[in-house]
Amino acid sequence: MATAAVNHPATLAAGPADVSVETWQMPEHSTPPPERAAEIIRQVEYYFSDVNLPQDAHMLGLTGGDGNGPVSLSQIMSFRKMKPFRPKTAVREALRQSKDVEITRDNQHVKRRYPLMVPIRVKPEVNVARVKKAENLAKGLTKKMLEPTGFETNATQGPISPEQHQQDCDRYSTDLSFPDRLENLVNDFNNRRKMHQDTRAIFEKFVIFGGLECNTRAFQGGASKEDMKKQGLDKEEIAMLTAYYGVSEQVKEALWAADDGDLDKALWEVDFETVAKAFLSSEFMECFDWHNPAQIKTACLVLYNFYQYAIYHSAFPDHDADIKAAQAACILAENELPKLAFVDQALPGDFNAACSTLMRGYYADIHRSAASAASAGQAGDDDWTNVGDNMGLSVEQATTIFKLGIAAHGTEQQYLQAAAAVNGGDAITTVSEEQLGLEIVRVELPTQEVTSFYSEAKDRFFENDKRYVLPMGKLVCKRWEIPFQPQSDLPHHVVEARKAAAAVNNEFEFLIEEETLKRCVPGMKLDAVVKELSLGVKWIDRVEKVYPTFFFALLNDRVREWHEPGPPKPWMMRQNMQRLAKSGTLDSDVTRGSGADAGEGKGGMADGDYSDEEPE
């Protein structure tokens, strides 16, 4: 196993022979002092900020043109205003404390934590080093890997030849059933698109979610296409025998039952738009890194390209409007999912995390202070709390954020109660807790008065530009029923009390930072734990899951594996009757009977005995 390199003192390396123990001095610690670290963070965050980056052509070029790529830390340190900050290790450790930029895994580059959402106003400079690096990488690729795949953003459909048109008319004829046309469409698209690993994974997940199966004709006796040609098979027969994708039998039976009018067996229906929304809002988010903008773009592009292929080849002319609606869902997902990823990483926000820290909630005890490290035997300048990777809020930070939030947004009575609690009066307590679904109704950005209040408070009471003090607005939500949510195991009176309270109190207000509110879209949904203080202030203790505005829940994967249960076996009925008799519902004499049914014969059971195996 490889180990990380250790920076030893200079006196342990080869050096002058006259260096003695008396003249040796402790090397400077790699962690800068707090005031120096704040200057480093402020300067580097400005380079990557929404204010500077959209109009800085040089920085845009270094970040790849879109503002989201990594930049070499050495390149950043070569800037004029960064030259006073040395050594490189100290700068790196200081930047680990930043909330806006982050150090990459190789410890050699810096990048934005969240995607740039502000429009770019200048043309990025060409980064010669980045272009040369891309050319060097391209030299290691084969010609096949560099060929167009059909998934490029500027890819276009070529004209259809008369032969291709006739083939489309045959393979997508309305005389064929819908499952047959769907199989032909998916296999044709698969054969005419060059898929790499990422696009292949998304496409297979998508078609399986939509009711198809993979490798349905894997056992053909090992005959190749050349062998099939020698046997006299034409192209259509060969394509049918070698098709990789096929509609599952359950889906075929359901669609045929729907055509025959048997609605009881029609468990599946054709709906391109709903499948697209359900896949991008559930299956894709569960199986892929949906926080990665590149992954989102790839998924939406694969689905959009597939739908475009269906329209271009007139596979389902009677469903063109539905397919175009599915394409619109792909465009919506590409624009909204990056915002949702930002919201998912930013919530519950500093004010809610402060309440959770002070009220012994989910975020309590996450932050480690120097005092707690000392109590654990880690005191000193080298304790891990000074490294810069600490999480959560300290009690001091949480108290500051809580007091400012109440002062800016609370009522006069809430402010007086909070002030009394801080001064040693009645303690603030948590009076209720509930896990529920929330849907964003509207966003109220901080007013000019609130922004001025935070600015004045920050200038008056804080030093070293403590960035955890940020202006907050309000996120207004309403209750939302989470689909297929399991029932809570609570007493009946508690459930009824919650229903009555929900009918009266259906709207919630939460204090959230301005940058997060700008990316919240009405209709987005949360699965969260909400608590209420004795002050009457509600706060989010933690967020379990987030959902986009177009979220749609489908049980395709579960329905596919479902089978109609058969009639109960005699031994099942006998045990059920015995349970009823034992509970007093039925007379035991009715259930005992005589002979083997009473458990007197070979393999029988005494009254009250239960078995999962059928008696002999």
C-alpha cells in the first residue's frame, strides 16, 4: 500500500556539515494564522466569485471557458496579489476552510464548489497549456474513439435515402403492434449510435426503466451474422435474431390486454413524457452522480437524442406530441437539476444548522473546538481542529447566526424572548418535531433593510471577515405528501392530532441564505425533519432528500416483478382457521374436524402448532 509523503525538517536532509542541534530551529508551521488565512481565502474567492469571473477573460480561460474547471494552485499563487502568501502548503490549508472554493483530490488545483450560474459577459482567453494537454490526451486515443458518436450537442440528422425510408416504413408500420415497433426503434437507435461507457450506462438504465429487457436473444446457438446469411436469412430476420433489446413479456401482455379492452390486466400504458420525467427525477438521481453537471447534461442529451430519432424516423406518428413533451422535460431537467444540486448541498442553511446545533439536533456535536480537542488529549498547536477541515458550526457561530436571524426577521416578542434567554432567563426549547414532505411555494429574497442590517452588524461586531454571517430571506413551503411513504407506527390519537394540526397549519417559513434562495424554484420538493421552537420559529433540522419540480413517481421496476398470487393451499387455510379459533373469533370445534384435517393423521399438527411447510 502506498503511503503519503511526509515533509521532514530540513536538518534531516543532506546539508552543510556544520549544522548542530543548538542552531536548529523549529520550521514554520504549514497552517497560517487566522488573520492570514482570512486574507488568502478572501483573495482567492474573489478570483472565482460571481462578480469577477464572468468578466475576467483570463480566469475564464484558465477554468476551461465555463468558469467551473480547476485551476492550478501554482498558477493562482503566481498572481501579483497572491505573491505575499507563502508557502504553498499554508495557502492550500487556508483554502480548505473556504465555503466557495475547494482543493481538488490531487491537492494541486483549486475550483469552485458550485457551478457558475451568472451569464458570462466576456470571451474567454485561449488557454494554450490546456489546449496542448487536450491534444496530448487525444494522441492516446484510437481513431474509432475519436469518431462522431451522434450525441454531440451540434449533431444533426442526415437526409434519409429512399432505401432507408422504405425500411422505416416496414419496421415502423402501423400494422405492427406497439411493442414490435418499440423494439425496432430501440435496437435501430442502439446500432446507429456510437455509445461510450457513460452514454451506454444511462441508455440501458433508461430502456429497462421503460419496460424493456437487455440481451433477450443471447442464446442463438453461437451463429454469427455471416452464418445466418449463408442460411438464407435476410437483413430483417438477422436483425430480429440478433437484437439486444426486447420488450418484456409482462409489458407485452399488458399492452395487448389494453388493446383488447381488458383493463384489469392493463398494468402498463404508453406515456413518453411521464417516463422521461420519472426517470430523470428518480432512477437517474438514485443510480448516477446527479450533482455532476456533466452527468446531468449527458443523461438529458441521451434521452433527447433518442426522442429526436423517434420523431425523425416517424416511429410513432400518433405519439409525436407526447414525444415532444418528453423532449421538453429533458430541457427542463438540464436547466433545473444543477440548481437542485446546489440547493441539496446548501440546505438546511446556516440559520437552521445553528438552531440544530443549539437545540441538540442533527448538527449538534459535529464541530470540534480546541477545548474539546484538549479534553481528548489533543491540545496544542498541532491538534486537528486547526487543520481547516472542521465541519459544522461552533456554539459561538451558531449563537451569532441565531441572534441575528431573530433580530432581522423575528417579531418584537420573539426578539425579547430570545434576548431574555441569552441573558439567563427562560430557556428556549423545542416543542414539536415532524418528518414531512414540503413543496416550495415562493421565495422571499432579503429586503434592502435586511441586507443593510446584516452589513452593519458584520462591520460592527465581527473581525477577520467571518463569512458565516450572510443575509437571509424566507423560503415559504406547504405540505406535500411523499408518494409511497410508509405509514408511521404511531398511536391513533397522535396521528389524528397531526392531521388536525396539518389542516390548520399548512404553510411554513424558513430562514435561508440569499444565494440558496436564488436557486430555489417554486415546485421543488423536500423530505425534511421540521422542528418548532418555543418562540414560534420553525426550522429544518435535516433534509433527507430533494425532488425537482417535475418529479413523478413510477413503480415500473416493482410492477415488472409482480405476479398474480395463486389460491391459498389447504394447509394455509387450516392454519389461518386455527389462528382465528385461538383468538376467539371462531369456535375451535369448527376448525378441528376429524382425520388428517384435525392433525391426527400422519404429518398432522396439534391445535395451535404452526409450520411453514406443507404436511405430508
